[in-house]
Amino acid sequence: MSSASSMSRSTTMAAAAGSFLLLDSLRIWLPSFTTIYGSAGTTPDSVFVVFCLAWIVPLVLAVPLAMPRWGRWLPLIAAAVEVAAHILLQAGASDAWQLYASCVASSAGMAWLVAIAVRGWAQRDAAIGFAIALAATTLMNLATGTVDVTWQPAWSGWPILSMAAVLLLGGCWACRDVTGKGGAALWMAAMPALILAGLISTTIGRTWAGIYWPPTWWGGALVGVGAAAGVWAAWRGGLIRGPWLTAVLIMVVTAFADLSRHGEAFPIWIAWPQALLAFVIPATLAHAAQARVAGSAWRGIAAYVGLLVSVLLLIAYYVAFDMVIPIPRPVFVLVIAAMMGIAALSRRSANLVVPPRTLTIGIATLAVLCFATAFIAASMGPEQTDVPARLPLRILTYNIRSGISNGGRFNPDTLAKVIRANNPDVVMLQEVDRGFLLTGGHDSLALLQRRLHMYAYYSPASEPLFGDAILSKWPLQDVQPMTLPTPGVATRPGALSGVLKLGDGRDLTLVVTHMQESTAGVPASEVVDLTHQISRLSNVGHRPLILTGDFNLEPSDARLQPLLAVLRDGLVLARPLFTWPSDKPTMQLDYIFLSKGLQVSAISVPQTTASDHRPVVATFDWQR
């Protein structure tokens, strides 16, 4: 094998491993500083912004540091720091250790990206590496149900991290003397591509976020096809010859992928734009890799500007959740898409030779992705039971904070153990993440359903990938996602209802909700809107009804009175009953309400820090 071929392979593998670890770092970093450094909803946004920028702004120093002859060591040093931080995270770091390890890992990964731009790593090989990283992340999400490397169990997490570390460090060592020429467009587009992929194309939960279960397996498979085609397109040097067409296509596809509301359309209208985006991102990077030659300083500045603008947009998107008139998510993703489109416009004409192995690699990747998707989908269905639902019925209500523990670690296994230990018939969940990057990009509902083997139903609330859910041993009927249009509240509250058919011929309506706070707390109109919805549901067939959720109000709050005029407080006889914060609870924010004809008994609040709330468990029976 020639020296040039060996160097090309080293560059490709290092770019793939470095991008893969950077994506993993971002998925840990973003939720860490909103759950460990501060508390979303209570810590001022300005504090979060300053903390975040303190880790990003200094990275501009990577440009001059990488330019001298001794700057050849900077990519290797940055990679080594990122790997060391990942080792600490993989070893189980939590609380402040997790926060700062994730900050270091993310900053080092971005410094590595700037450094390899300055050093002039072969752009075509780097673009192929980026495409492989996106496909590998997609494959891992399909195979694990959206669990990142850091949260993997030891038997799988350590081998994956070790392989990525060896490829990254070995590639950086092999390329330490590389100095090349290239344009600035690829490096400006690289970070936006990773952010956009993290938000949409690799977030498999988007294709599974309907209200009914089990999800259609082909939604994830379609995304796998897109990722495989993306690797193939990157190897070809881009598939769409017209740069203007590339720029327009990525913006249009991004808009469709983001505007699709989950549970409100046939699943293919959610999956296909996401799959197409998984293909278009690598194809766009391949076009940008052919941009006109620029100096090393300009390449580094372009890479830094791309990552700085991307992070600033992420911050703006987070801050927008506390605004009365928030920045629409499509605006956010379209700006990132536009950056990639502009980069694609910088390409120059080139006659590209397609390697014979390209088609083989694409077909092999596609086969693996489709097989993994079909396997995961087949294992996600609930276990069937011939025993009909009857009262007494055991219900657990739980705010799971996207599966993140009180110490800041993502822990679906611990959550499942807590739920299973209390043997509930029905589980009512709030703050359920279906792939929302700002809380880690995980599908917490799918992960819990796989472990508990229950029927699962979901409804979006404040945004399409974040809402409420119900897990049940029996299928529900007449499932209805609801929104509560409360003026002055940026993060719209929601609710989810379903009807449980009982074996004695009667029906029971179940409702779960999460009241959202504005700057002045939970608006009274929110409770009034919910009360109207509950009254409507109760009047349909005169069914008995159980309502649970996180209301962000204490029992003595007068804002609960409209609801108490319709339903009874099921926990009144068990007080004091503190549920938040989970380590040393001092407040009750979680409730169970019930209609006439029902009574509640055996109330308990299990001691656990698997979330920042404690669950509430109660047994219901017919009133005698």
C-alpha cells in the first residue's frame, strides 16, 4: 500500500473517530450544564450563556497555535485531552466531575476541529470521515435505542470508546507532519453539519415519536438508508452536481424535517425528510471540500466561526424557551442549513473518479443499518397478556427529567429498576425526551418501554420531542394528545389522555400532564384550561377519570381550586408528601386527582434520586 493511500486512510479514520466523539461530547455537555451547573427554568439565562461562552470563545487561540511548525502537535494534544475526559465520563463521573469533564471533552473536540483545518488535512478524506461519523452515530442510535457511548454499559461502552480513541490518536500521530492546501468552506460547514445531524438526522427518536406503539420499524430503517447513502455520496465527492441545487435542497429538506409534528401525520412524512437530510449533509460537505484554496489562517478562522455561530444558535434556541415569543425552531435549523448551503456554493468544478469500492461500502453499510433497525423494532413491542385490566389498579406518576438523574447522569436502567420495583399497572410520565438534543438527544420513552415491555403512548408538549407519556400493561383506546394554549407561556404545556377498557365492561380515563411555569410561575389560566379539558373528558360516557402529573404548585396554592371543584385530591390524607428535590425533598409538586366513584389507597413515595423528582405510587379501587 502506498504512503499516500496510508495517509488518506489515517486522515479518514481520524476524522471519523474525532467527529464521532465530538457528537457524543455535545450530547453530554448540553444537558449537563442545564442540570448540574444550573437548573433549567430557575437559573438566569445570562448565567448559562456566560458559562457556555467561557468554554467556546478561547478556542480562537487554536488558530495561531496550530500555525507554527510545532503546531503540528496541537491536533494530537487536543485529541488526547478529549479522550482523557471521555475516559473519566465512561468511568461513571457524575455531578461536578461530569459537568467539567463534558465541558473539557467538548472544548477539546472543537479545538481539534479548528487545528486540523489550520494544518490542512486532506479535505476529501476529512469529508468522508465526517460522513462515516454521522452514519456510525446513526447506527449506534438504532442499535441501542439512542443511548450514547458514555451511557453504555461497561461491556459495550469501553470497547466502543477504546476503538474510537485508537483511531483518533493513531490518525493524529500519523498526520502530525501533514501540511496541505484547501478551501475554508468545508471547515465552516463541518461544525454546523455535526450540530444539524445531532439535532435531526441522527436522532432516531423523531421517527418513533408517534402516540401509538409499537413504532413502525421502517421509519428508522429509512433514516439508516439515508445515512448509508450519505457515506456513498461523500466517497463520490458529492452526488448533486449543481451547487445551487445543493444549497436549496438542504434548506428545504431541513424545513420539512423540522416542521413535521409527531403524532399528527402518517409516519413516512416524518421519516423521509430526516432520511434525506442524513444523505444531504455528507453530500454537501463533499461539495464544500472542493472549495477554492485558502490560506491556513483563513481555514482556521472559518472553522472557528462555524463552531461559534453554531453554539450561539444552540444558546439562542435554549434561551428562546423562556421567551413569550420564542425563536421558532425552523428558523434556528434553517440558519444552520443556510451556512452549509453557502459552503456548498463555494465548490469548484472537478472531474471526480469514483473508487470501485464505493458501491460495496454503501451496500454493506445499508445492510447493517437495516438489519439493526429491524432487530430493534422487533424487540420493542410489549408483552401480551390474557389477563383483563381490573381494579384495584396500581399507578405510578413520575417526572423523569429526560432520564437524567439528580446527579446529572443519563440512567434509563436505573429508572426502569425504580419503576419495576413498584410493580405498577400504569406509568404516567412527564418530561419525556424523544430525541431533543438540548436534553441529550435520547429517546427515553423507547428505552423505558424496551426494559418494561409495556404499551407506550406519547404526546408532545413544549416541543415535538419533549412531552408526556403513558406506559400500560394493556393497550389504551381513544388516545388523545392535548395542548393547553396559555397566553404568556413560551413552553406550551400539554396533556395526554387514554381510555383503559376494564374486564367488567367499564372504562377508565387516564390523563397525564405537566404544568409549565412562566416568569411569574404557573399561570392560573393553565389550570383553568386543563379543568375544561377534564370536564369534557369526564362527560364523554360518564367515565371515571384519574389525572396525574407535575403541577409545579404546592397543595395550598389557590390556583388549584378550579381543578378541585371537578376532581378530588387523591393524596390529601397522606400529607406531608414531599416529592422534590429528590435528594432532600421539601415540596410536593406531583399530584394524583380522581373523579367520583374511585378511591385511592396504599400511597407511597419511593426514595430514589433517579430523577430530580421522586415518583408517587397509589392503588385505585371502586369507591364503596
